[in-house]
Amino acid sequence: MRNRASNTLSKGKIRQSWSKYNLYNMQRFRSPPTTNRTFFQQKWSAKAASRAYHGEQVREGQWKRMFNHRIRSVIPMNASDLAADDGSLVSSGRGSGLDKGGKPAYQTRPTPYTHMTFAPLERRLDVAIFRALFASSARQARQFVIHGAVTVNGQKMKHPSYLLNPGDLFQVDPDRVLYATGHTKTPYERRQGRLTRRKAKAESSKGAEEAEAAPETAKEETKETEKEDTKETEKEDTKETLKALLAQAKSVMSAGKNTLAPQRKQELRGFQQAVRRVLSRSESSTVLADSLEAQFSQLTLLLKAKRSEKPEKKDVKPRPEDAFATDRGDAEVASAKKDTEATASDKLSEAFAQATLGNEVDASELSDEEFDTLKRALTQMRDNPLDNSKTYSTPWQPRQYMSAFAFIPRYLEVNQNICAAVYLRHPVARPGSAEVPTPFGESIATPAYGWYLRRRW
């Protein structure tokens, strides 16, 4: 099912999507006119507008079977009022059920029941993933479920229509969440990713040829020398081992082209892809992360040493010649301040460039504030490095037009660190609010509820 959210500018349908076109449709949406229209036409137009947002990926017949005219609601009551009122005034006919202020004693605001019309759809797994901010649209969440990137209570779930029960925990693959909620790649970043993959492929093919040409005795000697090398050589040997495994898989594929079963060939191809993926990531992120970690620790030590050696401030008496300094014009002071800020920013940017390249940083000309700024920048680069092998833009940044849709309903408990959420309970209506997120008001919700109420009951 294709995403039609970007092709609805003419009709102005509102979808469950973070698209900029969808945001534009929300801004220009107006309630359907009611003059010169029958009640049937009003209900049909309200139903069409609300269904375009709620469960647009669900067939109408399937939704009609899910519809329930019984609305879940919660009305908080004051325990002291319940204890004081025994119902005698109402039973005798002298009471009206109102307090001194003229407001209902147990319900001061009306409850929007009709906003809960599409509450059964909130139990669907794909809708819950979209509400938990793990996908940029309900259709993308459906795609994640079908592709096997979602688990429910630890078990893989491939049915987007699965209805969650209170207490169910669902989790999405973090890479899919970062792809869905992060910036898309620019043409330059996509080109860099293609070059990185080509380079890794060339290196893997070259290593495969060398592994095929090497005799068995050379392989045994290399295995013995690997035990005596340091950590750096172990990393290189691991890479060579992966290349050798890739070469063996390639030779098995070529030798048994006519004898291997199709399932066995598919497994070997998957193994080759996994090895190539590991080889492509070996040099892009680990080396940069190690260098940034070393620079981070070095800068921390230098900052502590500089603060310990900083001389204490002494009271200095004002000199007569200092009085002339206060008579300078504001323009000269401002220009001098700009020059110092420019030199400080140049030094800081140069130090940051040297640190990212893995070179030594000259800390003698940096102040404490510049040290703190540099340390924060390096910490961010260490935690969010540049990796061209990812499907999303790196360093990771939130997707555009996301802030208008970034809210989590009360019936979900979300942990963004592990990309998991718990469906706490079914959504309910409260006095003055409803827990089903919707961009429509009562003028749309009430006729839509009347449409389905007439046809179901």
C-alpha cells in the first residue's frame, strides 16, 4: 500500500504522517459547510474527513467490525461529596443535583464522548508504533511490522493489525527508528555512501583473490602469529579472517553452482552480504570513535591541569593612566571586542579541526570556556559519529516538520533509549478531554459517530 499523504494537496486530506504536505493540509483545513446540506450529507462528509486520518490504511469493512458504540470514560468524583450526600434530597424531590455554584457536583465539564469514536484503532500495533514516535507515518509503521523489525513481548510480530492488550510491550529495531525519525541523506551523502561501499567491495574482492592464491601452509602460519600480536594487529587479522571467509563462500558458490540447493545458495549470499557489511563498517566508525575517545580524555586532563595551575587573582590598585582608557569611544571598544571574539573563534575552530583529525591540540591559547565548548563538541561527535554506511544522515538530527506531531498519548509509556513502549491501558474519555489524538473538533467527531452508530446498531 503506497503512501498517499503527499498526493492530497488538491483534496486536502489529513493523514497520520509527518509530511510537510500533511502539515499544510492541517493548516488550511476547514469544517465542511452545513448550510443547504442534509443531515445524511453532513455525517458522510464528517466521516470521510475523520477516516482519512484515523486508520486510513484499514479497510472500511474491517473498521466497521471493530466499531463499538460503548465509549470508555472515566469521571472523577470527590470522595468527600459522596460521603456527605446520601441521596435523600434527590429522592425527596427537593434536590436538583447541583451545588451552590450552580455546576454539577460530580461533573464540572462536559465529556467529549464522540471524540472516542476511533478508540479501537489505537489498539492496532502499527498505530501504536506511530503514536510512540517510532515511525514518521502509520504506513511506515505498518512496513516495519511486515518486514519483521517489531517484537511484542519478546516475540517477533508480523501482523500490523495485532490488537494490543494492557501491559503488552512492543519494541522496534533502533536502526529503523533512527531512519524514520532522522534527517534523510543529501545527494552528497548518498554519493559518499556509494563510494564507501565500492571501496569496501574492492578491498573484499582483492582479499578474496589473495586468500584463494595463498597455500594452506601460509594460512596455518598466519593463525599461529595472530595469537602473539597486539590488539591493533588482532583487529587487522579479524578483517583478514572475514575476507578469507568471504573468499571461501565465493569459491563454494562457484564450485557448486549446479549441485547446491536454492536454499543453500540463498544462505551463502546472505552470509556474504553480512561479511561485506561488517567490513564496510570496520574503518568508518571504530577508528573515529577511538581517536575521539583519546582526544576527549586528553582534553579533560589538560583542562584539570590548567585550572590547577591558574594563578589566584590579586587586588590591584587603579593607576592614573587607566583613567584614559575609559574615555575611548564605544566604537573602538566594540571593534576590539569583535577582534578578540574572532581570534578566539578561529583558535577554537582550529583546535576542533585538529582534534577531529586525531592530531595534538595546542591548549595553551584556549580559555576555560573554549575548553568546555571543545569538550562538548567532541563528546557529541563521539556519541553521534559520522558513518556513511547508515541509511540516514549522520551525525543524526531529528526529521524536519516533526515538532508539530511530537506528542505521546497518556495510555503509552515510551522509552526512547531502547525504542520500546508499553501499552498501559485502553484510551478513555475524561471531563473536558479525550485520550484519542485527533486534529478534528466536535463538529466532525459527532456526525462521524452518528454515521457509524446508525449503520452498526
